[in-house]
Amino acid sequence: ASLNNAIIARRGDTVEPLDLLDARDRAIRELNQFVQTSTVPDSDGSISVFVANSQPLVVGARASSLRVAPDDQDPLRLKLLVRQGTSGAEAEVNKEFLGGGELDGVMKFINEDLTDTQNKLGRLAMATTLVFNQQHQLGLDLQGDTGTDFYGISALPAALPDNTNGGAATVTFTVDDPRQLVATDYELLFENGADLRVRRTADGTFFPPIGNPPATVPLSIDGITISSTGGSAVGDRFTLRPFADAARNMVVRITAPEDLAVASPVLVDEATTNSGGLTIEGVYTVAPQPGGWTDAVVTFDALGQYTVVSNVNGTTGPFVFEPGVPIVVDGVSLSLRGIPRNGDSFTLRPPNGDESMRQNFGNAAALLALRDADVFEGVTLAEGYVPVFSALASRVQTTRSAAEFTTEQSQAAETARANKAGVNLDEEAARLLQFQQAYQASAKALQVAQTTFDTLINQLR
């Protein structure tokens, strides 16, 4: 703006202010490193500069200002504001129209790349915590007590209220099923009273779908239940980031080896009359049994099929037996290997006191088996980190390629500009030779004329 003002003041000079024009061109090039601009020349010699297609940054000798501020709905995200002059009202710049530059790159990194990676890593931490804890709580520790949480997340975050909210509601969530979690943020809108509509930001899906009335809270989606307390006003908005801090807040709750719940609360007895064709590979609980576990008997017939008799579900079967494939009875997984014979039977029962508790490691096997559990949309728990870092590596590679491409474009554009507006040393050297030769030719012509003139004068004498 100051350069525009100086150029306008020199408008009436007989010689153009080339130094000021060059300085303004340099300033525009430097500005474009931070944010993509468009320029419009004015009749008075000034140049107006616009960002995001239509937001005026410089008009004549008047400059506006850009600043970054926390987003109203999510203070961890950024928004860009432009203020006309020094006292005008601020307006939010549409980030989709920034087009490029360091500012656009930093905002996309914070608002998109960093948030997406945090969510994926946070979902990995939260799902691992919950799935592992669920299994650990099904075992018994060295004292015969039920297992407690192995991992923990220090605090589940509450939803962030919009700065413009008129109500006093607080929105929280709980996790129902860690296998259904989606690595995303959620936008919450109270359309009337306590009725809520939720938008999944990862793909824009609405719950309930647009066209249906909003749902009353609590509302269950993607393995979580959203609840609210306090009064909400119509139009109140919240941003829920379930996974943003989950990895950072993940802790180990177990502090002593004797607290490891590696024993199974259910043992298996092989009948003394068994043929010996089957061996016990493992037994552990996979689901809690209300009221505790009671005896259940697995018996094989002449066809190699098995029937289950339990106090919970009575008699069921016969079922086809596959060696190594777990037989699940009343929340207990029993794995057998070998070939069954008619009459072979196995009894599942709770231990008597601390019977064999020190040698029983059934729940440890169950914890180890979690590595192959389908937890992340077809990806096992042991490989849950792979999609996280694959996506991160892909983003890095894409960004690096884009940076190299735009750098080459910039260099090509600068070369073209310099060729047109700059000084070509080879061309200037050729012109110097041309002018030198022209000077020598003119000097030679003067010398010939002088010689001729002198000859004529001498003859007249």
C-alpha cells in the first residue's frame, strides 16, 4: 500500500519511478509465497491485491490485514480473518479459496492432516485399551481376584461448545463397542430442545439422515453414545473429538506383576474314559457370564460330532467338529486338537478355590489371541497401526511431490519473467559490440571526410 501511494505521488513525473515499480513487483512476489494473490491494475498506476478470489488485501493506498484465530466450533482448528482497513469489521476467509502458499499449507496441515492422523492414532489407542481391558477383566490374578483395567485413558473429552451457543448444555460420550469406532470428529447441532443431529466430518454423513427429524439424546452412532446434561438452546452447536487426545492420555493401570489376570476362571477336565485322540489346546473366557460360570459338558458321538449340555442353555447340538476351531460354550472358548472318538467328553467348570490357579494361564492365551482379532474394519489389532502410518506416509509423499512440482513451476515462471523484464547479459554484450562497431564506422567516415576535405583545400592553395 505504501508503494502504491509513492507511485501515485510520482504519477506526473516525466520519468517513470522504475525503482518503486520493481520494489512493488518484489513485494507481490514475496506475498505470494505466503498466500496466493490476484492483482488488478488501476488507472492511477496503483495495483489492487486480492486473496481467496475476492477478499481485498490492498486497494490503492489502503491495506487490509489478515490474521489467524481459533475456530468458533473447535479451538484446536484455525480460521483466517481479514479486516478492512484498521477499524473495519472482520470477515472469515473461505479456506477453500486460498489456492496455495505457506499459509494455506500450514492451515491444511493443522486442520486436516494433523487432525486426521491424531484421530486414527487415537482410535488405535482407545480400541486397544478397551478390547484388551475387556479380556483382562475376564481373567483372574495371582490372588484369584477378577482382573482390573490393564490400560486406561485418563479422561474422555467433552464436546467443545460453539462460542455463539446460548444454552448451558454439556455434551459427553461413552464407548459401547470399540470395534465400531470411526476415526473422525463429529459436529453436533441441537435443532430444537434436546433433539440432536450429528454430522460425521470424515465423510459428511448425518445421523439421523437429512430429511428425517432429529433424534433425542442419548444417541448411539459408530460405537459411541452421545449424551447431554443441562439445557440447550435451539441452534447450539458442539464439536466432539473423541480421539484427539486418546493416544496422549493412554496409561498403564497395572503396577505389580501379581495383578496380571492371566488365569482363566474356567478349567477343563478330560474324562478318564477318553480314548486319548484329542488334546486340550487351550481354554479361556471370551464373554462374561451373568451369575458366574457353571458346569458344561462337551460330548462326542460316533460321527465325530459333539453335543453340549450346560446349565445355561440346556442341551444343544450336535455340531460339526473342526480341529483347532474353538468350541464356544456359555462364553468359554475351548480348543481341541486331534481325532475324537465316540464317548469322548470334556467338562468345563470353575476352579475350586485356588485350584491350579498358579499354573493356569488360559487368559494369557486369550490376551495373546487378540492380536488376530478383527478390530479396525477388517484389520487385526496387531496390524492396527499399519493404516495409520500408511496414510501418513502417503500424505507426506503426496505433499513432497506437490512441493517439487510447484517449485519447478515457480522457477519456470520466474525465468520467463526475468527473460522478459530482466537484463540479458549476452544480449547486452552483443549490443555493446554493435554500438562499438557503429562508433568505429562513424569515426572512419569522419576520418575519410576530413582527409578528403584537407586534400581539396591543399589543391586550392
